[in-house]
Amino acid sequence: MALEVFDTQPAPEEWLVYATAAAALAAVVPRALWRLTRNAITIAHEGGHGLVALATGRRLDGIRLHSDTSGLTVSRGRPTGLGMILTAAAGYTAPPLLGLGGAALLASGRITLLLWAATALLLAMLVMIRNAYGALTVVVTSAAFLLVSWLTEPDVQSAFAYTAVWFLLLGGVRPAFELQHKRRYGGAPDSDADQLARLTHVPPALWLFLFHAVSLCSLIGGGRWLLGI
């Protein structure tokens, strides 16, 4: 089984790539549906904070995910410095970068590896969840990846994997625009961009520009890989 995870699978038909892109777009654009599907982006967002906190030597105390699609990751360590800056910057950049990485795996035919890697990351994150709603959303999401990778046929696995990656790429673009809109009207005073501004003395607008640049470049690059352009 371990060897099968690293095996390559045939590329899906072109129509399936476009169909999964349309399905992901339909999950991102309508506001009513986005209120539900954005939970998956929040998982990636907070997971990004947590992963980078650990990678930079900080102590991760826990992650909370809320029903309004907000989240909170608490880590301990120096309140300033590169580790804290990277941790704060990881949230909005994590979903599109995960999508970009997923697109690279799919472009190389490693659908099974993507599904199992996603499952492993979600289960690792589950250990650090500190509230019931957060645990429920991560369990449901990881169960979906596990069941698809374990029980379904290759065509279904391919459709699921492509939809998930398209969703990360497309859904990773919208939060930065939402944050920009909130800040324009005086909302989100303690956003990641504002925290980064306090840490670096770089204006929040430039951090927002970074979030936009990462998400849009990831969408363009990942989309080209998925479409084989």
C-alpha cells in the first residue's frame, strides 16, 4: 500500500478538469454557499499559521475554528522577530499555496499521494483543535478525503482531488478581497495584515498586496498546471 501511494495515475479527461473547475467556482462565488464552504479555507488558513509556528520553533498551544468561519491559532514564543512574522503571514497565503502544491502533484499524476497527504495534514491538525465545532469540521473534512481515497474508484478520486485543488486556488483569492473590504470600512482592526504592520512597521496595505499577489499568482500558476497549458 505504501508503494501505491507514490504511484502515478493517468491524467483525467480534459472535460473533467474544466467541470471540476466550474464546480469549485460555484462553491466560491455565491455568497450563501460561500458561508458554508469557506470553512474549508479557514481550516487551511489556521493550519498554515500552526504549521509555520511549529516550523519556526514556536510552541503551538491550540487552534479554534468557529461557525462564522473565523478562526484563532495561539502559539507561544518571542512576540517579535522573524518567526512571529512568518507565522502571521502564513494564514492568508496558506490556502493558495496549498492549492499550488496540490496542482503540482496532480500535474505529475500523483492523485493518491495528494489525497493521503491531505488526510495526514488534517489528522495532525485535529490534535491541536481546542473546540467542538473545530473538531467536527476537521473530522468531517478528513473523513471525506479518507473515504474517497480508500473506497472509491480512480475516476471518483480524480474528480474529488481536482475539485479540492481548484477550490483552494479559487477560494484562496476571495478572503484577501474580503479583508480589504472590511478594512476600508473600519472593520477587522486586528487582522493579520494589521498585526504584520505592527511587527514590521510596513503598512497593512502592502501586506494586503502580498496576500493578493500570492493568491492570484498561485491561481494562475496552479491553473496552468491543472489545464496542462
